[in-house]
Amino acid sequence: MVEILAIATVIAPVTSGVVQAVKKASGIDKRFLPLLAVIVGIFLGFAAFFTDASLGERIWAGGISGLASVGLFELGKQTSKGDEK
């Protein structure tokens, strides 16, 4: 479990960056961004060969990183709205 969370911690910022790049480039509807983040996270987890984790653990870590990247973006958005008041 600790290894899955460690991998997700490394992948989450990359997932967030890729999702933001796709959002800017394609103009995808905002409703589908969390789904896109999970899919990108799973793909990045699948491609994370820098660990000794099994394929299943890497895919789980990718899914968790996708969910975490959405939460990270929403937290940053809410914080910036609070600063504008």
C-alpha cells in the first residue's frame, strides 16, 4: 500500500500537467476532466517502469494519481478564489 501511494505521489503532478495541456489544446468539456485525469493517471501508472511494483499496483497508483490531481487542482482553484475576496 505504501508503494502504491508513493508512486501516486510522483505521478499526480504529471497527471495534472497533462490534463491541463489537453484541456488548453482541445477545449474539452469541463465535465469530463475528472474522467480524463483518471484515464491519464492509469496510463502513466502503466508506463511507470521506474519502480519494482507489479503492473496491478502501478495501475492502481495511476488511478489514485488521477483522482489526486483533480483534487489538487480543485484545492488550488478554491484557494485562488479565496485570495480574490
